Amino acid sequence: MRTFLDFESSIAELEGKIAELKAIGAEGNSIQMDEEVRQLEQKVSRSLTQIYDSLQPWQKMQVARHPERPHFVDYARFLFTDFTPLSGDRKFSEDRAIIGGPARFQGESVLIIGHEKGADTASRLNHNFGMARPEGYRKAVRLMEMADRFSLPIISFIDTAGAYPGIGAEERGQAEAIARSTECCLRVGVPLISIIIGEGGSGGAVALATANVVLMLEHAIYSVISPEGASSILWRDSTRAKDAATAMKITADDLKRLGVIDDIIHEPVGGAHRSPDEAMTAVGEAISSNLLRLRHLNPDELRRARREKFLAIGRNL
């Protein structure tokens, strides 16, 4: 059963009619039903194109958070082979909000790492909704340092509302762990490519996205704080989250124009959740082309380019 967003009500109605006609067609009059179904499917396609070509920032945020959108584990399964998840930060415990380990991409050894939100209630609780604690970021540092030691390109997938803000996480040094992970991204001498596949929130995202190349899916979002959080701080009114989403420039188009990201990966009509395989294939092609370009740079050149890239953002904004 597909989940429809509030601005997709017309699409939900049309697809409901299509399902009814297909059920009737299965009982008889299939030729007549097939023609009506075909016409309705064409109308759905046109409506989806029209709606998704003019999404507002708040609507893009809803698409980025869609529960059926491909998650890190889906990309790991679809794009990579021989993926071996590695656990623990060797200091405190395992954090399932961040998953990572060595894998092969088109025959090349790489290290992949990413936030995992989970797909149902049990897995969301297991992965803490993709909100990592300090041990998650310390595990990320351990894995990135391992990749650097064995000259493995790093590919990170960003999908988190932000780092976990609990008391225990703060007591164990959440801010320091995020800073160490960000510093590690800048320090490694291997190609580092980050893809924002859903929600890129605050330092919890930057800790894995301080990369040579930052790519962003068309309907993903990337921000220093959630629109709900920003509206509560700025106006003390969480109902103004829509205004905050617009003012914060959280969409891929805005961030590409500001130079915060390097490129946009276009999604299938209706969003990545409608055609996950097509969306993940596009991500794989973007990773491949950028790895090919970065492979020729030596460690010092990679570090210098990465640091200059982020210093330039501060100069240009």
C-alpha cells in the first residue's frame, strides 16, 4: 500500500480508480477496462510531472522524509557487493544509527558508510531513527582511518534529522565526537564522496559529508537545523515551519546555487520512493563518474581540494 503525501491527494484518487478498474477488469470486460486504465495512468504521469516540477521547500522536505524512500541499506544492497558491516567504536559500544564497512563498487574496493533510519517500527527503534550518538561518530572515524590506511575511497550516504540530542549522548561528548568526525573527513588522503539521499540535518550530517564531492538527490534537503526547530527558535512558533523551510534555503537547487553542494542527482518523476531502482541507478552513475575524476589526485591534492572547497563556502556566503 503506497503512502501518499498531503499534496498528492489528486494522485491518490486517480490511483485508487486505477486499482478499482483493474479489479473489475480481472472479472471480465478486460479490453474496455485496459483502455480506461491506460488513460488514467497517463493522467497520473502528467499530474505527477506537474506537481513535482513545482514543489515548494516544505513539500520537498516531506518527500525527503517519505518512509518508502530508499535508505542506506537499500543502496548498499543495490550498488555494492561484498559489503561487510563493521561494528563498534572500540571505546564504548555499537551504534546502529551509522552503518559502515568495506565493499566493492564496480569491482573496486571502497569503504561505504551512512546513516540508517530503518523501514518499520522495530528497525527504526533499532537504528534510533538515524540519529547517531557519540559512539556512532567515533565508529565513523575508526572506519575512515582504516580506509585511509588501506587506500580505500570513502562513499558516505547522508540521511539523518541530526545527531541524537539525549542527555547520555551529551555526557559522552556528542559535540566533540562530531567535531572529530568532521576533522577526520578533512584529514584522510583518499577520495571522499558524500550523497545526501534524504534528510541532511545539522552537524550530524556534516560529520560524514565534509567531502571532496557533495552530491544531493533532487528532492533531498540539507540544513543546519530542522525547519520545525528553526521556527521554534526564531519565532517561538512551530507552526511557522513552512516559512522557515523557505527562508533557510534547504533545497538542492538553492544549495547548488550557493555552492554548498557540487551537483544534483535527478530523481524519477514522483520522487525516489516511486522508482527506487531508477533512483539508485542514477546515484551509482554519479558515484562512478566522480570516482573516476578523483582517482588521479594524490593524497595531498585531495586534502587541499577538500579544505579549499569548504573554506570557499564561507567566503562566498
